[in-house]
Amino acid sequence: MSGSFADAVRERARSAYAALENARREGDTQAALVAEDEWEDALRLARAHGVHLDEPGGAAP
């Protein structure tokens, strides 16, 4: 696996987590549901490829 792929996976996870936190903060239920699906998908992708997520957004909310 290339470093750029791992970086892209990490960025996707960070972005998904930020969207989830933002939706929750704003009380937007629909956006939170969509963001939660994206977050879970990003986690599955990281796990499937052995990409370690150790920054904010790397642990399940």
C-alpha cells in the first residue's frame, strides 16, 4: 500500500468525522445520519487496508 493511499484514507476519515461533529453541533439530524454513514464507511476502509487512524476522528465517536 502506498503512503499516498493511506494519507487519502486518513483525510477521508478526518473529513467524515468533522462533518459528523458539525452536524451534531448544529442539530441537523439528516446531515448527521449521512455523515455517520460516511464515517463508518471510512473506518471500514481504513481497517480493510490496515491504515491506522490515530488523530482526532480516528476513534469512533
